Amino acid sequence: MSRATEEAASQLSFELHSAARLLRRNFDRRAKAHGLTRSRWQVLWQLAREEGLKQAELADRMDVAPISLARQLDNLEEEQLVQRVRDSEDRRCFRIYLTPAAQPVLEILRTLAEETRAEALAGLQAAEIVQLRHLLQQVRLNLGREGQDS
């Protein structure tokens, strides 16, 4: 590996972390103007991708403690944005669904995501964006194998 490649690789973790932090901060700033906190929009966004998850599955996908998620779900249910439905196969569990009232909030989130993406990717060509996605996907897959090789 060349010295330039080694230097670039050594800065990669910092750049990835910094870019992700700035993306979250930018999106959070936009969302806050609409009264949406990160914890609220993350729950809604995840459910928009996959409704009907059990609370434990949703907490796992979001990488949060189940008790923290339970509080968020309580608040979102109180606002009538989500509903808990008893699992027909396991009465101890609830499955989480979006309500029709969540759709306008999701539209706002989609618009904010588009604005944030446009700002983040400004100056990149379409082929570069595709390449960046592919490269980041490969990094994620590599890291996702952690512990599987043991």
C-alpha cells in the first residue's frame, strides 16, 4: 500500500464519522423547525420502511434500548401517530403500525431528507453518487461480518 493510500485510509473513519454526524445535525436542525426530535422521526421513519414490527424488533433495528423506545412509542401513540396492536400469535407482544395521521409528518420528513441529501451531495456527479453508495455499502457489509468469522 502506498503512503498516500495509507494516509487516506487512516483518515477514512474520521471522515465517515464526521460526515454522518453532520448529516444528522443538518437533518435534526431542519426537523426541529417542524417540532420533530431525532427520536421521534427515527421511529416514524423506521416504521415507514417496515410496519408491523414487534417493539423488540423495532428497538433492535434502531439500536436503542427497548425502554427508551417504549417511552417514544407512548408519546407517539398519545399523538395518534402510531398504534400498538396485540400480536395474534403472541399475546405478550405488540406490533407497531403508523396511523393515517402520520402520513403528513412522513411527507415533511421526506422533504427534509431530500433537502439534506441535496445539500450533502452538491457538486457530485450522478456516477460519483452511485459509486459512493456502492463503496459505503461495501464498508457496511464488511463491518456487518464482524464476529461472524470467529
